[in-house]
Amino acid sequence: MDFFVLMFLVTLIYQIVGFVFYFVIAYVVWKFRKTVFSSSFFHLILLGFILNFTTFLNSFLSLRLPMFTKTTGFLAPFFLQFTKEHSQKWLCIPHALHFAFAYGQYNFNFGVCLNRWTIIKFNNFETCWKAYFWVFIVVTIGIPAALVIPILLNTSYYSQNTYWNTFYIDSTFGRENIYMILTPYLTVVTGVNVYMNISSYRKMIKLANSGFSVPDKRFLVISFYVFTVDMFLTTLSVANCTILNFQPFIDNLTVLSWIAFCTPFASDALTFCSPLLTFTMCHSLRVKFIECLPSCLRQVGYRFCVRTSDSYTVSSVSHQVQN
């Protein structure tokens, strides 16, 4: 079996498993959104699922299928229909959405960090989050929509990567220009995330040393890990922008090809780290998650996902749900 076909199948399998897991988490949060998971942090989890799932679906045309298709492969005739000389205008839509979703994912992760920072730094900010959450949604969607207009006004097409002998999507607007817009935005967002995480951590230490109650630090840990993945992806974007515009290496194509190869895996890490970390660190979410499993799997779920000391909590919650 061809290496790229094998890689596509492996990534597809873990992505499907990951999104089934993500869907159940989103379902649990939605089902108990007015009781157990009423905080604004869990509103972000629901928004993140919608954003990440649509990103995943769109990436088949914009990234994954072309990247894993050899120029002599089974799907090659499809991509060869849409070269620069024979492109179709509709192709700019998934191309623009690809970058719009990239901006959107960063905005979402910025929201996770902002949520923790405002609630830790300021009193009673949870009420503001709930009242103006719609503003965050508008910003998350609106800014990316504005920034990808140049892609929509140009023509997108599939080109060939001569290093891997595969395909990638390009635009008459120019990849170097796309990254000249994308990279500064991501860099600023990541820089602000650095400040908010450090500020939140210092505030929590100060509260703990002063004897005050400390806000749930587990959610701060989640925002820290999300920001770490953000920083790695920002580094890839900076490298892309630098190479495309300044060509600092002797063999720029090789470096760009490896960056392109790493990008979808880094994107998957960005997609799944938030729900996985939330599941790992939030006991109430694990309990409700297990209660949504078929009865034959619940005992196994309690054994592996819930601490022994929590058995009374589990039985109490189960009894309440049954009633």
C-alpha cells in the first residue's frame, strides 16, 4: 500500500474516533447546559465542536485529500481537472473557508484563554460572559470572513508539490500574500494568549498565598495547553510566511513540504486537545459522559474514568438521573 494512502487511512481513523468522542462530550454538555454545565466555559466547548467539525469536513477538499493523493494516484484525475489553466470559480470557497476556519480556531482558543483570564482576574465576570457570549460568536465568525475576502475575489486551483509528488490548493492571490495577512494576526493573538496565561497564573498564586479561594485551576491548565499548541501552529505559519516571501534556505521547497506535512497533524492536536483535556480534568463531565454510554459499558467506564473515592457521587448522580 502506498505510504500516503496508509497515512490518510490512519489519520481518518483517529479523526473519526476523535469526533465521535467529541460529539458525545458536546451532547452531554448540551443536555445538562442549564444545570451541571451552565458556566460560560462549557458554552465555549459547544462552539468549539461546531467550529472544529466544520473545519474537519472542509479540510478534505482544501488540505487532506490533495495532500495525500499522489500525482499518479486514484484521485489524481479529479485534481488535474482544476489546475491553474482549468480552474473553476467555486474552488475559491473551500479554499477561503480553510483559512477562515484557521482564523476561527485561533479565535476560539483565544476565547478559552480570555474566559479563564477575565474570570480569574475580575469578580463577577461570568455574568458578562453569559450576557455577551453572542458578541464573541460574531467576532469569531466576522473577523475571519473579512480577512479571506481576497481569496474569494481571486481564483483557486490545485497545483503539484514536486517534492512529495502530491497536490495542494493555491490561489492567484498568492500563498505568500495569504500568509502575510494570516501570520501577523496569529502572532498577535498568540502573544496576547501568552500574557493572559501568565497573568492568570500569577493571580492564582497571589490568591492562594493570601488565603483566598482559588478559581478552578484545572480550566486554566486547559487554556495553557491549548495556547501551547497554538504557539506551535503559529511557528509553522511564521516559517511559511518567511520562506514564501524571503526564501532564506538553499532548498526552500523541502522545508515548505515538511511544514505542509506537519500542519494537518498539528491542526488535529489543536482540534482535540480542548475536549480531551476537559474530559480528563472535569470529574462531573466524566460522570455524565459515562451515564450516556450503553449500560454494558458503564461499569467499565466508571472503573477507568472515575476515581474510587467518587463512588458515592457516581451512585448519587445515577440515582437522580433515574428518578
